[in-house]
Amino acid sequence: MSDFLQRNLYFLALAIWGCGVAFVWPVPGGRAAERPRNVILIIGDGMGLTQLTAARFSRRKPMHFERMQVVGLVKTHSADNLITDSAAGATAFACGCKTYNHAVGVDSLGRPCRSLFEEMEARGGCTGVVVTSAVTHATPAAFLAHEAHRTRYFHIAADIVHSGVDYLVGGGLKYFVEREDGADLKDSLRWQGMKVRTFKDGPLSWSQMRRASRFAWFAAWNHPSAAETGRNWLARATTLGARFLSTCAGGQGFVLMIEGSQIDWGGHANDLHFTVREIEDLDQAIGAALDFAEADGHTLVLVTADHETGGMSIPPPSRMGHLVEAFSTNSHTATMVPLLAWGPGAAAFGGIMDNTEVHARLRRLLGW
């Protein structure tokens, strides 16, 4: 293909993308031999390039995200705003379409959009979510629910019950059991064949999952605690989740979404230490995902963000191990975010792309 034709196809694709449109030009890494069977999508909520840099220079030693093979940049704007929120940003990854801020799993007209999870389930594969927030929060909701507004937590919980998700780890137990309609959705999950455990049953472990066909572990009544106050299960949940889903899928593949939810909260608070500690926690999950992918040989690992939070910079007199806090806002920004890829098909994710293109290129690589 000539450079002229490829450039024009690029701009044509940008012009016609949208929900239900899977127009994808040829990309590196798209050959059948390089296609992944499984995808582990790791989202650092609010994690811009500066946040990654701050974590690296605070730590003084290599981090797992530095093992990634391919680097790209992602544009994050939503359908109605240059500055996206987590709901619209995650919906772009989950469904491949732009939507308005606050919407989860619906397009800009409020219509339900088919997610990567629903496509994988329809093809006989398995799906999983691990988050350090409530499982009803914006990012997981974009993959598991279809609601006009991200704050419809009790409706989102009901959507999760019917989503078919096979592995669910995070907080938010209250939205399943403390309901105005009197329903106990924890029991509803069990009736659908899911083994359900909570923080009251002890730490997450493989013994809890043994002989389960589907599994959920609620880590907190609402949101889990912060990493700096003792939360330490994200990497373990990643390892166990990949192992569980690879067995569950029976060779049909899986999609596992991991979110470091509270990185965003550090940005909103303009708290450098909190932000770095949350990224360090997520980095352990990245290492766990890469270790699984290296042993498996059929798993693509992607690390990205829904948006940047805080307008963070690293100004003088910062030095290695001693950084100075500098934020320009306590909200989100329109800054492009990093996209790191490792594994079969990773080459498809180099360069600059829209967040909806991440979805489209994943579908292409999976042969959908």
C-alpha cells in the first residue's frame, strides 16, 4: 500500500468511526500468527505520562511497565467534551464509540452499545474485571452495564448480575445487598452459578475459587481502602484471574480488565505520594499480567488510561527520589495518555490513535 493511500485511509477511518463501525486499516501485528487469544487490558484511571514518570523516578529502580514492548499515545476526548470523564473514556475502550460524559455502555444517543465483554462471551470465551473501586464505578460499569448515567449504581449492579461476567473482584457489596427493592443480588449471582465470597471470608485465594465455574470476591462494602493504608491484593487478583479465566475459557479466549481506580483520586487531591503509591500497586499487577503472558504465549497485555487527572508536572528542584508536587488543576485534562503493549499483536498499538481505535484494533486482532 502506498504511503499516500495509507494516509488517506487513516483520515477516512477517523471520519467515519462510531458505534458499530469496525473500519480498521491494515496495521502491523495483524497477521493470524500474531493474533492473541487472550487480552489483559490494564487501565490506570487518571494515569498520564507524568504520573508514570513520577512513579519511576520516585522508586529509583526499574518498574514492570518498562518491560512493555510497544509505546503509543491515545486521544481521550468524549462526544460532548474535549475533557472526558471516566465513564465516556472507558466506554470508548469497551464499545469502540464516543459517548457523552457520565454515560456507561451506551452511545451518544443513549442506545446500548455492544462491548468487548459481550462479544467475547458470545464467542464462548470468558470475561473478568478487577478494580480497586466499587465494581459499580464508572470504568467497570462501561464494560458490564448499559446506563445513561454513571451514578445509577443500583441499576448498574443489576446489570452486572445479567452481564455474564465470569470473574469479578472489587468493592461495592452494598449495591448488591442494601437495596430499596429488597433484592439480594448476591443471591442472584449465586443462582446464576457464580461462587460469591466477600472480605468477611478472608483474603482472596485460589482455594476460594477451586471448582467454581464463575467467581466473585467483594473486597469492601463500598470502595476498598487505599494502597498506602494496606490494600495489597491487586497483583494477586490479576494472577488468579488470568489463571481462572484461562481454565474457564477452555481455549476460546478471555478478556480481563484491570483498573487501578484510585490513581485518579490522587490526581483529584493533588497528592503526589498517594498517586505514586497507587501506580506502584498497579505496576505489581502489570508485572503479574506480563508473567502470565510470557508463560502463556497467547496473551496480549495493554496498559493505558482513560484520561489524565491533575495536570501533573515534575518541576525543579525535583531530583531522583525526591520529587516536587506540581498540579495545574484538581480535575481531568485533555492531555493524551500513554498506551503500552506486550505480546502477540502488540505492534498494532504503536503511534497516535483515538481511544475508540484501541477497541477497533483489538477486534481486528481477535479476528472479529
